[in-house]
Amino acid sequence: MITGGAGFIGSHVVRLFVNKYPECTIINLDALTYAGNLENLKDIDTKPNYHFEKVNILDVKGLEEVFDKYQVTDVIHLAAESHVDRSIVSPMDFVYTNIIGTVNLLNVARAKWGPDYSNNRFYHISTDEVYGSLGDTGLFTEKTPYDPNSPYSASKASSDHFVRAYGETYHMQTVVSNCSNNYGPYHFPEKLIPLFIHNIIQEKPLPVYGDGLYTRDWLYVKDHALAIDLVFHTGVTGETYNIGGFNEWKNIDLVKLLCKQMDQKLGREEGHSEKLITYIKDRPGHDRRYAIDASKINRELGWKPAVTFEQGLSETIDWFLNNQEWLQNVTSGNYQHYYESMYHNR
Ligand code: NAD
Ligand code: TYD
């Protein structure tokens, strides 16, 4: 069972697993919040090994029913509230879904699987933001102390601790990975890259927070999905794996590269989209720099990113340009009717 499979990263993980493991039953459990969009999975939703369940992880009875219905053996947990800016406005949504929802899932898994967990794995997907902010040098390793600064990262840090604690206390087969910023197709246009692609198409202002010198490490989402497959199948129980792109960009440099690539693709004169850049008031508690040391997963499991940033960004822009209907459905809210139209008879 994959939770949050209708979201950005989850949809790539569901697609990979459904196509790669036709002999396995893959259940996508998702509440379809504003971030969940079943249009992300249109290409695989009629495959016989794919099943969708609209359940909120706050609904314990609903979780129990899904575990019983499919005899769930393993969980890859991605369902979460994921946007820092929303967590600043509504922190309790993050407490409920990210902390209480994760503990609900752990409790149901424990009740259904225990006391012998040898054939069941609980894999929790987390973020590098739990480690806080770096200065100009240094990298986050798996041993970096947690130091979250936003309600989002604090809620993810808490959920990581619960997963680890259930591994230690009840001997559940838990594993955690902490990944850097993802980008790619199906990215919800509230996050930096898809929002700016959308605004460049529409020739709207590009709102850069603060001085624009904040640094993030970017990873192509399909590389993250491959890492998740690897950690799920070969990661060591009780361990944490950092996943990153070895690819640091200051926001403003990234935005300028995006403007340049988009001007070329849209046939606009060079420098046209850069004029849309608008510096705005900073995000409170804004982490200055994230950078991941992904050498452990490389050394122990043999993973490294396959796609360069220039290539991944170019593919991402092409995807958004070729899927403007998807973008329009998301920005107009129409995607929320897809579930009713596709699933009311199933
Ligand atoms: P997303 O916001 O695109 O998708 C989240 C999904 O979870 C949505 O489909 C939503 O409907 C579902 N969901 C939310 N609340 C739920 C609830 N209460 N019950 C059931 N389903 C619920 O998020 P994403 O960017 O795909 O991130 C997925 C996971 O990866 C999250 O746990 C996030 O913390 C983690 N992560 C994300 C990034 C990133 O760059 N996006 C980086 C590292 C880790
Ligand atoms: P975001 O995509 O929200 O991811 P995260 O906060 O989880 O890293 O933001 C990436 C960076 O871009 C972050 O430093 C905040 C900045 N940003 C802007 O400057 N303007 C925006 O409109 C957004 C959404 C983000």
C-alpha cells in the first residue's frame, strides 16, 4: 500500500510499482486533499494490479478496513501536508495529518501485522527539512541532529521519530528516507518550479522571496521514485537514508535558468521572462540552505541520480507545456471533479 499516491511524488512511485511489479497488488490510499489529483494516474488506473482507496489517514476504521480488504503486507507512506507556506498559515493541519495520521497508520499496521513483523515493512518518506538550515558550507548526513524550523518540518520530524520509535519499541521493520527538493511532471503549482513555469507561460510576476539567495538541492522526481524502490527492497531495517541530487542552486540562479530555457522554448526574446522577476517579502523562518550528503545510499545501495538538472528541468518544462490542460484543471480547481466522474460507479 502506498499512501499519498495521488500527490506529486506518490503518483510517480505508484506508476513505477504498478508497471514494474505486475504480480503485486498495489493499493493507492489517498484522501484526495487539494494536493491529490487522480488525473496524475490516468495512464495506469485501469491496470488490474492497481486499486485506489479514498481514505483519510485520520480515519482509523477506514485504514483497518483497507488493511483487511487487501491483506496489506507493506506500507510506503507518503501522504502528508507538504507545503511550508501553508504550514505557516495552518499548522494544525500538519499536526493532524503528518503526526497523528502517521501514528494512526503505525498503530493499524502494528495491530494487523504484529507481533511478528518479519514479513512486513513500514517505509516512511521524509524530507531533508527536518535537519534545519545550513550555513555556507557542510552537508546534511544521516547523523545530523534534527533542528526543524517550520511547522511543516517540525511535523515531519515528529513523524520520523514516531516511526523510528515503533521500530525500536515494537520491532516493526521500519525504514526512513529523507530527500531534498523534488521537481518534475505533476508537481503542484504552489511550489517554486511549477508555479514559476505557470507564471512564465501566463506572463505573470515571479515572486522571489527575500534576497533570492536561499539554496536548495534539487532532485528529479523519477530519480527519487527509483531510490524509493531501492530502499523499499534493499534498505536495512531501522536505517535512515538521505537522498539528494548533489545539485545545489540559489533560488535566483535557478529562476534565471528557468526563464532562459522557457524563453527559448516559447520563442520569446532572451531576457523577456527575467523581467517578470519580482522580489517580495520573505517567508518567516525561511531556511537559508539545504544540501544533502547522499553518499550512504550510493555506497550501500548503489543509487545515484541518473538525470542532470539541465535535462530534468528541460523535460519538466516540456511536460508542462505539453500538458496545459492538466495545469488549467489544477489552477481552476476542475481536477477535484475527476474523482466523481471516474469513480462514482466503481
Ligand atoms: P503532495 O502534497 O503533492 O501530495 C500529498 C498527497 O497526500 C496528496 O495526494 C494528498 O491528497 C495526500 N494526503 C494529504 N493528507 C492526507 C490525509 N490526511 N490522508 C490521506 N491522504 C492525504 O506531496 P509530495 O510533494 O508528493 O510529497 C510526498 C511526500 O514526500 C510527503 O511526505 C513529503 O513530506 C515528502 N517529501 C516531499 C518532497 C518534495 O520536494 N515535494 C521532498 C522530500 C520529501
Ligand atoms: P518550495 O518549492 O516551497 O519548497 P521548500 O520551501 O520546501 O524548499 O520553495 C523552494 C524555495 O523557493 C524556497 O527557498 C522558497 C522559495 N520560493 C520563492 O522564492 N517564491 C515562491 O513563490 C515559492 C513558492 C518559493
